Amino acid sequence: MKPQFLGRTDTAMDDLLNDFLAETAEILAEAGGAIVAWEADPADRAQLDAIFRLVHTIKGSSGFLALPRVTALSHAAEDALDQVRRGNRQANAALVSGVLGILDRLGDLCTALGQDGAEPAGDDREVIGALAEQGAAPDASFEVAGVPLRRDDDFGTELQSWRSIRVPLPLLDSVMTGVTDIVLARNEFARMLRESGADLSVIASFDRLSDSIAGMRQSVSQMRMQRIDKLFAPLPRIVRDLAQDLGKKIAFQTSGGEVELDREMMENIRDPLIHIVRNAIDHGVEPLEDRVAAGKDITATISVSARQSGNQIEIAIQDDGRGLSPDALVAKAVAMRAITAAEARALGPKEKLDLIFRPGFSTAAEVTAISGRGVGMDIVRANVEKIGGIVELRNEEGRGLTILLRVPMTLTIISGLMVRAAGQYFAIPRGAVREILLEGGDTVRIDRVGGGELATVRGEQYPLLRLESVLGRGRHHGDDVDDRALVIVRPGQGQSYALSVAAIHDHEELVIKPAAPMIMATGLYAGTTLPDNGRPVLLLDVQGMLAASAIDASEAGRSHDRMAEAEAEAAAARNAAQLLLFRDTNARVRGVRLSVIERVEEVPASALFESAGRVQAQIGDEIFPVHAATAPGGEGSLKLLRLYDGQAVLCYPIAEVIDIVRLPDAVQPSAAPGLVAGVVLVGGEPVELIDPFWLMEQYAVGAAAATALRQPLCRLADDHDGWGDNFLAPILRSAGYRVISGDTPSDEAPDVLLCFTAEGARSRDAADGVPVIRLRSSIAAAGPGDDTVYRYDRQALLDALRRQIGGQVA
């Protein structure tokens, strides 16, 4: 019999080989996705360095264990990557394919090592030779982006923070099973203590034991959890290779990689997830010519996202391809005699889509190496339902398909609220419970609105669900009306509703297991549990009940009963304006409404400078006016309040920000308009209020011209010596006018003509009725009838422009 090294720990060499194989498997999974992401951005040097170090780690470990084939392969990949790092080789698709080929061969060798305990004989010259080829490769017909990958420094940080050992997964499962049994025994012991009326010292000792058990089960649960980005790691490589084979351009994205999932659950959904992604590439994404004909971008998008919802993980695989055609599915099912024509006519929209889950059903026009044999979505759903999950389809014909996998997060232990309805007990995740009240309490009012009910709790309204109605059951005859309770449930961000139950039982630590597929398929339950009474109960899915009831539980737009209450609340909100308190540069405490502050910017003192008699600040690539008499100069930095009125920014220098407080209602206004609008008392101390209106008014002259709806057009005529272009044009542009010279062609008629000679008045533009302003070079006018303007009289020139154009520019 050949030795199985992965399970042996009887020799030091066996342990070293086990560690090497486990570490190499992790590195290969990490490196595959990293290489594909690096191919999308070859300029990412940090990514290249991380890949190089991963390959170097394999080479170093294999050399110590005397694995010549592994060493030679990893050395070839390391050498090629090092040439790219040194600038001696171009990063292209051929190099990436060669490195991926070496990773594949390394994976095969590690599999053989795990089975046989020895490196198999073989020849790797072909794989290494493919990597050594320097020929130019055509541009890749795919794009991969958005995959969160951990860098090498992430591993370094982890190693500094944690000391870790490798534990066989079966041993971890055994520990988790033991903790589960301990929790169940603890629950039973708690019930016995309650019923026996035990001494307080015994109860106190039990509470300490219970806390220790809770901490232990939390630690064991975390050991079994793994970030779901580990599940996403092989997907970029799969998308890259398959897109290249099919000649399709695909951008692949993932999100939610930080969500954690039980290791066992992750293994169970790995194959269904890969199958769905391959189907999306092969079936969902149209050929390039079809996408162009449909008016779509030639680069298709496939995204995989994960999120946690209660005790479940939702994984959505979405593409922007052709989607599913319900009519085509029905026609295919009838053609393959899966259903009759009469059955087809009775199908609803959802039932038509569900045909894709029929055994042997396929939408492929022909059988390929990728898909089309009808062994697919039925197996996917069966595998997901086997672990207590469900599969949903969200289809937009012609625009794409989303496949949603809902699976239990783990065989875990959660804090639950036990409730009773219809004579049976159910559990609700404690984390979703916001408040518990008696249904007949003084703070609760229930009204019938249309076909439903609303519960008003202290003026706030919630849609009301009665658990018996949701479950399709009647009230139990033994239920006491006085015991009925309302559980305010918040299933997700921005949602809440009231759930009416017959009675509240207790809070308990519950061990959650997947329920039967038929039960989970109802969407009302998240699993099953065994409380301390020993009788199994179902864990309610608070989000699923909401979906099944088809009610709107959104918190947005809810109002109180009376309009007067709503108006009072709005008035209170208006009065509760926030005030930013700061210390001015002269050490005086002042305040300004927070709503007019865009941000507080810290800049070096050298960023402020004086120009045209005003202080300005350079922030990035922009220049803003500053309310200051002089630029501070010197070293160091200072803070600027950036006041923003929707169009313009004005910077106000301060020494420091003190606090943000509610603006008091009582304001003592200033006697005259100015920088200080008034004084208020904050914490018993007087605070001067800055007047942002007055501030912006002081700096609004230039902004008004810049923001005019239309800048008038001025043409310079007879500018033979260039004085108009060099001296006059900048002045006009700063005042908000557009300027063109006399010989510049323009399809737009000018609003005014500026002439530098007396003859200019007889030009073509003037003959077309365009107003003319003639400029003279002498200070004195020729006589009482001289209507010319001295060309260096700025104010007279601007006044003349306003009169001629009709005040379009202030």
C-alpha cells in the first residue's frame, strides 16, 4: 500500500511534507488570481513583486525537501518574473499563460505527492520551454478586474500578530461537535436549575461556567470560518482561460470578499459556483457581433458578490448577457418532451424559468467541451439544497441573468429569542430583534389600513405581520390574548416591521443546523435548532417572511399620524442646525453653520500667496481666494475652512477646530452687516457667529462674471500694433467677456466692436448694426462731441461695454 502523507504525523519528514503541500496549495490558489489581476494592470509593480515572492517561497521549500521537478518549475517561473522586474522582458499574454501553465503543473505534482508521498518521474521541458519563448503575443481578448487580493505585506502583518499551527480539518470538526454537545447540555442544565429553585451560589457558579462555554464556542466557530474571497480566488483564472478560448471580452468583478463562511459550506458550494460562472461565459455572454448588434459594450461584465443576511450567506452571480427567454425554454422543454403543450400553456413566468432545473435540460444549441450535455443546473440546485440552501433566478431577457445562491452561514450557535404561535415554538435571531412590547400595552395602537395592519409604537408606524397568518395557521385555542406580544424586527438596513406572536418564551443560545430542502425552499425558515427542552424548533428567516408577505417595510418616508406632528418635527430639524466652533487666528472663539463648510483643509503656510491685492491659496491644481489681510508666510501649516455656496469656494484661515454643537435659538444680531453676524451663548460662553453671506459677497464680483450664462463676444478691430491682444484682451476676459481679434474667423456675430482708429467705425461688422466703442490713445478728448474712450481708463471702458451690451455682464 502506498503511504498517504497528508494524514500522517509519525515522522518529522512526513510533517514537513504535509506542511509544504498545505502551504503550496494556498500559494497556488493565491498566485493564480494574482497573476490574472496583474495581467490586467502590468504596471502594478507591487503585484508583480508579490507574485515573485510567492513563487520564490515554493522554490525554497521544495529545495529543502529534495523535490527536483518542483524546484525546476518554480525556478523557471521565478526567473521569467525576475526578467520582467528588471525590465529585460515584456509582460504579455504569452508570459502570463506560461506562468499559469507552470502553476498548473505544480498543482499536479503536489496532488501526486499527497497521494504517493514521492515526486513522480516526468519531463517538464515542454512547459518550461513555453515560458521561455519570447515571441510577441496578440492582445488578449478579455479583461479581468476588481478581484481583492491579499499582498505579501498582509501576510507579514498576520505573522507578526499571530502565531499559528496547522490543524487537520477532521480534528476541528470533532472539536466543533464537542462544543455543540456542551452547549446543548448547558441549555438542559439551565432548565433544570430554573425548575429546581437552586441556591444563588450554585446559579452564580453556573453563570461563570456558561460564560466560559460561550467564549469557547465563539473561538471554535471563528476557527472554522474563512473569508469568502478564498472561494473567489480561482474564478479570475477560469474567466481568463474560458474567455480566451471563446474569443470573448469579459470584465470580471467580485465584491463582498470580507464575508466569512464555514469551511465545510465553502467546499460544498465551490463546484456549483464554478459551474454557474462557466455557464455565464458560455451561454450568457453573447458573441461580439451579437453584442454590437444589440447596442451593448463589446466587453461583457460578470460579477460575483456576497453578503450576509441573518444566518445566511447570499452569493449573486450576475452577467449582462442575453438572459433567459421564457418562451424559448418552454419550446425547448416541449421539443424534448419534458412537458406537454397543455402543461406549457399553464405555466407562469417563474415556472417557465424553473424549467432550466429539469434533469437533462440544456439551452445550448450544440454540445461543446464546456457545456450542453444537460448535466448542470439540476445538479447545482440539488447540491445547494443538500446543504439547506436555495437557488433563485432573476432574469431580464436581453439584458442579463442573476443567479442567487442562499446558503446557511455555518453549523453555528447563535443567540435566539423563543416565541410561540399556533401552539408551536419558533426561534428568531436575537440580532434582528429591535424591541419587544405587549400588544395590548398603552404605547401600542393597531389599525387596519386597506387589507393590512399598521402598528403604531410611540408615534412610529410599522407594518404588522401576524406569525400565524404568515405560516398559514390559525390561532391556538390555548393562547391567552393578554400574552400576545409585538416583536419589532429589523431584518436589514433601512427595514423594520412588527411581528405579532402569541407569547415570548425565553432567550437561549441555539445550535443552528440546515433544515430539510423542502422546508428551506419555503423561504420562511433559516434552519432548525434544538433548545433546552429537547424539542426541535425552526429558526424563522426574518427577511424571508417579509418577502413572502409582499409588504413594504422600508423605513424611508414613514410619517406620524397627524400633519401637525410632522410639521413640528420638521421645524425642530430646521432649528437644530449645527454650529462648527473654531478658534480664529487671533485666538477668538467663533462659529459658523456647519452646512456652509465644504471641508476643513490643512495646507502648508507656503500655499498662501498674495496676488492682485488679495490673498489666495493653491490647493492641488486649483487656486481659491482666502479671507486674510496678508499671507502668513514662514514654515508650518494652517487650517482653512472651505466655505461653499454651490458655485464658489472661499477659504477662511483658523487656528483649530473646537467642536460641533447645536446652534442656539437665541442670537443677538450685530448692529451692521459685516464679518460677525451676531453673538450666541454656547456652554455659557459668548461665541461670535461668522456671516457667510457677507463673506461670499466680498469675493463674488469675479465669480459673477465667470458664472454668467453667456459671456458676450468682443471683436478687436484695427489692432495693427497688437496692443489690444496684449493689453486689453486680458482685462476684458477677467471681466467676463470673450475676445477675438479682427482677423479671426467666427460664425458668431460679435456683441460689440472695439476699434482703435476712427476709420474702424466703417468696418463690415459695424455696418451690420454691431455697437462700436472707439478707443483713443490720448488722455484728453478731442472736444465736447468726442464719444471715444481713453484706452487706459479701465472703469470708463467697462461702463461703456455695459451700456452697449445691455447689462449682460455685471
